[in-house]
Amino acid sequence: MKPTMLAVAFIFLTVPTALPAQQPPRQLSEEDLAKVRRGVERNKEISAQGEQQAAAKRREDELRRQEEALASDDGYEDDGGDDAPAQSGAANIFDAFIGTLGSEMAKKQQEDLQRQRFLDTVRREAEAVDRQRQRDLERERLAQERTRLERQAEQQRQQAIAQQQRQSVANVGNARAIGGTGGIGNSSAISSQQQAAKAREDTMRANVAAERKRLAEERERAAATERERVMRPFVEASSRQQVQTMSSAGGAAVSTTPKTSIAPPDYGPAKAWCQASNAGTFQCMGPLQNLLSWYPSLETALSQAGCPGGEGYNPTPGHGGSSFNCGRQLKPNDYRMPTYDPYRGGGKPVLVKAGP
């Protein structure tokens, strides 16, 4: 009866029935996909735990069977004294158990070692990706900062050009207004103002030139005094040596004037460093001073720094400074320029002190 019912049930289940019209598959959202992923991960964890539990259960069953075999071997003892085969069988079972346990432990250790290696590889790759991302961010930040500075310099230059144009237009408008009125008095007044402004400018320029000349003369006098002070011991020593030489030779007359002059110390060539801006102005540091202001021409900046007519290459905006040879030797109280570009951390000017 039971086989017949099972056959009928099998036929009933295998016969296709009319299915309702199926709906098209629904598109899964990100949240649904996340739920599916979590479910898959959870199933994997449950499956792994089940496998571990099954392996532990198998080991426990194997241990229980071995213990039962040992107990059964201990229970059956023959009166004839045949104990050697029983002991040999127990030893074999125990050795098999120890071998199985050792192989399982070795396998587990190998799996742990492989897992740790995989985790170390993943961590190193993540650290490398993070370092590359940090470098990319820093490079992007520097590029943005450079772009901002260039844009700011360009805006300043455009503003200066626009201001000059507005000033030129205002001057032209004033000139036209004066020409339209035809006032002789106004023209003469403006001409007088221009002449007075020009006279003041000439006077200021002359005062600046005189002050520079005075400072240069004072610097020359100070340098000459310092050279004399430095050279005095050498001159006196030379004079004393000549006196001793002539006295030992029995000379009648002793000359205190040295026959040969000692050359002054060589402090090296005078040089200057200059840099250019995007606005077309220049800034220099030279033997006389380190300029903080920007000048409209390279010649003016070199002259202000104490290196008029310096020879060198014109600096390029944004590419550091250029070195210039001033065509003379350094003197005490001058500044010795560094060998490398000071505008890019190559060093600072050093004051030249008198001495050998």
C-alpha cells in the first residue's frame, strides 16, 4: 500500500500544473543587494561554523570509538595469558589517534598561516593605496596653490595696467579740458605746476645721488682705515726685520721704509643675485644691500644693490634667481653672495670683515 501511495504522490508532484502569469523580475536596489550580500556572508559564516562543529563532532566520535575499543580490549582477558596481541592493538589505536590529531593540528596551523599571509598582503596593498592617495592629494593641492598664486599675480598685473590706462585717460581729458577753455591763465598755471614738480623731482634726485655718494665715500674711508689697521702689523714687522738685517750686516744707515709692499687681502669677486616677478619687476641682493622693494628694470635693481652694470642672464619669473658678476673685488663691509640661489634656499649673504 505504501509503495503505491508514494508512486501516486511522485506522479502528482512531477505533472506540471498551470502556473499563473509570472511577473517580470523586480530590480534590486542597493539596499536589497546589501541585504543579499549580508545574507550570503551570514550563510557562509553559518556554513563554516557547521563544518567546524561537524569536524569537532567527527573527532569526538573517533575518540569515543577508540576509547570504547580500548575498554573492550581491557574487558576481554584470556586465562591462557595471551595479552601481547591486545596490548599491540591498543598501541596501534593510540598511535593512529595521535597521528590523526597531529595531522589535524598541522593542517589547522597551515590554514592559519595562509590566512595571516593573505591579511598581511591585503594590509600592505591598502597602505600602498593610501600613500598613493596622499601623494596625489598633496600634488593636487600644490597645483591649486600654484594656480592661485599665478592668477593673483595676473590680476595684480591687470589692475596695474587698468590703473595706468585710467590715469592716461584722465590726463588726456584734463589736457582736452584745458585746450577747450583756451584759458591762458590756466595753461600757465598748469605749466608752472609742472615745472615746480619737475624741479622738486630733480632736487630729490640730486639729494638721493649726493646721499649715495656720501655713503659710498664713508664706506671707502672706513674700508681704507680698516685695511690700514690690518696691514699695520705686517708693515711694522717688515720694518723691524729690515732693521735687524741691516744692523747685523754693519750698515751705517738704517732704513725703516719697507722695500716691498704687501698685497691687500683678497676677499673674492663681488656678485649679485636677482629675481623677476610676473608683473615685470625685479628684486636684487648685492654687495651693498639686500633689496626688499621691486624695481621696474633690472639695471635699476642691480645698481641699487651695489652691482651696476652686472653681467649675467636675465631671471625668469617663477624659476628662482640668476647670478650676476659685478666686475670688481669685494671690500670690507660688503656682502658676499652665496654660491647657490638664495631665493630657493641656497644660503644667505655674509658680511665681509676686514682681515687676512
